[in-house]
Amino acid sequence: MEQEIIVDRLPQLGDDGEERGRLGGRGVKVSVIIPARNEEGYIGPCIKAVKAQDFVDYEIVVVDNRSTDSTVQIARDLGARIVSEPMVGITKARERGRRVANGDLLLYLDADTIIPPAYLSRLFNFLEENKNIAAVSNPYLFHDGNWRINTYAKFFFKGFFLIYYKLLRAFKIPRVLFGPNFAVRKEVLEEIGGFDERIEFYGEDVDISKRISKVGKIGFIEDIYTLTSARRYRQQGTLKVTLIYFANYISIFLFNRPYEYKASHGGSGPLHKPGP
């Protein structure tokens, strides 16, 4: 199938306030999957942002990846469904979520990511109206970055990346889903065999994007931003993190494997973004 990038504007909610996030009222269920390992300082706001949405046909699945703090209790108290994945790793947690999810559409969120109001309604209305889209993502900014990191993020996503993606579309090169927030149709993940659990961390988003692009189109919504944590950038430095991502992007597209770089999680640190 021809690979294509869809850059589009999201439809707005109606003036009558109708919850069009119910996918046209057809009752299609959506699974919000949140992999988490020792995320007690972040997972509460993440789940609360989901529960504050006007979209109602969803479930929240928190995949506990051997947490030793109060992550599970916080998530349970907020009404999330808890499943366990004893093998540590982001792809293993994502795959576990896929296998237990009840929804036809799967939204993956990092535990430190906060979605804006009406995000689910707008996102899934877009997917319902564009049946040819297999997966979709959107840019993000940081909710805890310093002025340097925030300036970098704004330049990166509001300037460079939008131009870059338009060039990719022009040359029919598949774009990459953003790890902190992306939605994919469950049937598409089943078709490609799910996530590659051999990948420990870096490059997993590029790998899944490349494989999805072989069976369907990837969408990119440029006018909605989620918020995520800048802790990895604070710990490792903006330049180093950018170079690591770029190295993995090139390595996977050219050699079908990620650049061999492993973050030090220390056995008890956050699964997604090594903390300070």
C-alpha cells in the first residue's frame, strides 16, 4: 500500500455540545493504555485528564511494569483497570496492553502525559471520519521544562517539524508516531504482529511506525498539543537526547534495528523517562 502522511485539522465539537467522541453514537469502545513503572508522581494527573474528557466510551488500562511505589494504588483508586507485565520494558508493557484491551481503537499514553480537554472526542472523531488512517499522533510540549527546553520544544514542533513532515509527505516517506501519545487501530497492530518486544526502549516508536506504514496510512494532527514531562531532557541534556533519537530514526529506517543505546534505569526508575 502506498505510504502517505496525512496532515489535517481536527473537527471541532458541535455548538450543541453533543459528545461526538462516541464515534457517531455507535458505541465503539476505546482503550486508553498507560504503561507505568514507578510513576506515582505523574500517573494521577494523567488519569484525571482522561476522566475529565467528554468522551465516554473508553476504558483506562494501566500496565504495571513491576512498580515498587504507589503507582498501582493511585491508578486503582482513580478507577483504572490494572494489568501486570513482569518483564520490564516499554514494548513489553505496550504489547501486554494490546493483548488485554477491549477497544477497537487503542490510545497509548505515557504515564507523565496530560491530554487537553476534548482530546478524545476530537481525536477519535477524526479517526472515525478517516477510515483509511491506521494510526495517528500529534505534537507535544512540556509541562515541567525550563525555559531552554520549552523554547527548544516550541521551535521543534511549531516550526521545524511541521515543515519537515510536509516534506516527508511530498516525498511519500512515512512519518513517526510520537511515543508519549499515539492512537492506532487494534486490527492494524494485530495484522503486523504487535510491538517488537526485543527493543528495550529507544527506537520503539520508529519501529512500530515503520511497520504500520507498510499496511496503512499514518496521520498527523498539527493543531492539538499534549503535555509531557521533560525529565529525560533535564537529566541527559537536550542535545544528547535529540542525537539519540536521530540515530535511532536513521538506524531503523536504514538497517531495521535501533541504534544500540540503553538508558540506565537503575532497576527502579521510571520506565519511560529516566528521572533525576
